[in-house]
Amino acid sequence: MNLNFKAVGFEWTPALETFVQKKLSTLEKFVKRFDTEGGVELRVEISKTTHHHKKGEIFRAVANLHLPKQLLRAEESAEDLRVAIDRLHHIMELEITKYKTRFIERPRKTVPRKK
């Protein structure tokens, strides 16, 4: 899984990169079955929604996960950047799980034949 990060409106620090990579790289175990040729890509954009406000939901995190024939998207806002990333991780995990359930084969119900 390829990870791409982008920061808008503030400086991208090595500590922030380590936190984001550690948090979102755990999603790789959920998409392992779809990543046969390295075609799975996770793009994350972290930004400040405003420059003059000091309170409220000023941090925004957006993730786009490109799977074969599908795009999963999660978006979250919070007062703290790390909280927004945590929530984003949780939402993305739910979206991947929902996507995976489409491919699980369920046993067919057998109907007794009439004689």
C-alpha cells in the first residue's frame, strides 16, 4: 500500500509524519487481499480550516483510499489534529470492512426437492 501525505496551511513536522504513518499504516492489514500488484494507494490531506480562529474544529483530515474499481473516502474535523486523525482512522476502518463484506461468499441455502 502506497501512502501519500499532504499538509495545507501549516508546517509538516517529522513527529507529525511519524504519528500519521504509524496510525494509518495499520489499515494495510485490511486491504492486503486487494493489494496484489501494489495498486492500493492511500492519500491523506491534513489542513487547517481557518487561520484566524483559535477555538472549534479547526483541523481537518481527509483520506482517499484507491482500491481496484473503488474509491473509499473519509473526512473528519476536530479541535486537535491527533483527534481528527484518530477519528479518520476509525471511519476508514469501517469503510474498508463494509467494502470487504461484498466479496465474502455466503453458503447458499439448499431447498429440498419435491419428489
